[in-house]
Amino acid sequence: MSRPPKPSTSSRPPALAAGPSEPGTPDTRAPDTRALDAGAFDGGPTGLWEELARPTPTPVPTWEGPPPGLPEPVRRYLELALDPGAPLLHAVELRMTGRIRLRAERPPVPLEAIQILRPPEGFVWSARTTGGWLRIRGWDAWGRGLGGMRWRLFGRVPVVNTTGSDVTRSVAGRLAMEAALVPSILLPSRGLVRWEPDSERRARFSLVVGPEAVHTTLEVDSDGWPTRLSALRWREGGYQRFDVLTSGRLETGHGRLPARIVAGWRLGEPDEERFFEVELTRARFL
């Protein structure tokens, strides 16, 4: 959900060394790499997709209800997101369709995308535009302590090819916010997030991703379903408010996730930059 920055001539994000594997014996669930194998999407930095898509090590704990001490909005969200006995898995593969605005002065174009998300370790979001004459494909990624973007026109002509401090900090903020799509990470038992109550419908969680300590406000409706995520996210030398609006429900087999996502800078303000709208069509936890 990052609007590509201005074209860059920096080098391709390197094939970073593989990170450490988790202890324990993995279960038999394998990542679905058919779209990558068929060449429909790019896979991100070498080996990162496969590294993030490894199954949660066994034994996998199951959802037995919210632990005491969680803020009320979080408790209600988790009760809706997780079915009783659902395995608390660490990663999710997503498929989505929608629209993205590549430049502020141009209308949005259709896109298809896949994503592997394993917060706070990393993510790869791989997409391709599917409408209009401007066909772009590529990826945003964060993993092994480094963020990067690589996008090509018609799959050949470099448009964006960048790493560095600014992009690393920006995509780290994105990863922290998207942790809300992996419910197990929100539990105190994982030891990764710290919750602060705000109001009857809002709570704030803090998550450290690489160089960024990100504080994300989760807002829910009267039923407890998420409607908005907001956080200060690094952008071109400073922090700006980034917002994600969510609605609808997608069944996952173990529960449900928000189905529709709208994202942009300062949503609801006169100078908002709304550039990303998608509907999740599949979510598969690993």
C-alpha cells in the first residue's frame, strides 16, 4: 500500500542472506506459490517469500478466548476474528483485486496483487496493473532488516528500484500497521505488541519493526469490527499520518478478516491522498 516514489536509479535490493529458522517441527501446510511459479507475479528479494511463508512451528496454540487485561475494542475484534479452537498461526497469504493511483494527477488503474505477511519479520506485496496502456508490475517488501521497492513498466523498463533508509522506515511502518491482519500477533502471549486503551471503540498498539517503533490506533464499530487503523508513518524525511479504512468480512477457514481496504495519507482531511482501494479475495494462514 505504498505509492511508488519518484523513479530511482539505485541498485536492485540485494538477495539478502536467509534469516534464522524458528525452533520446532513445522506442520505440513505449504505456501501456495503457483502464481509466482507461473510468472504471473514477481516474488520479491530472492528467497524472502519462501522464508516468510514457512509454516508456524508446532505445537500450534489455539484460540480459547481473550486473555484478561486486553482493551475492550481489541477483545471484541479478536472474538469476531477468531473461531473457538482456531490455530494461532504466524503468517498469512493474501490475494486481492482493486485500484491504485500511481500519480496524483492521474485516475486510478486496476490491479491484482498477492502478499505474504509475517509481522514483525517481514512481508512481500507483489502486484500488477491490469487496465489502461500503462502496465506496471513489481513489489514492495520488508525483510531481514531492509525495505525495498522494485517496479517495472511492461515487466522490463525500470520505474522504481530503490532501497535505503527512507524506504526501509516507510515500509516498516506499513508492516507494523498490517499486523492487525494476523490476529495472533495482537495477543500478549506473543510478547510483540503493547496495548494502551483509548476509548470504548479505540485502542493503540505499539510494535517495533526494525528502526521504527510504530504506534497504531485501532478503531472498531459498535459490534467490535475494525473500521480504521491510523499511525504516523515515515515519508520523505518526516512523519505523516497514514490511514487504513476497513469494512466487510472475508471468511478464512479459521475466522474472518476485513474484506475491503482503503488506504492513503491523512484520509478525511481536505488534502487527503487516497490512492489504494482493494478487496481481499483469499486469506490463507500458515
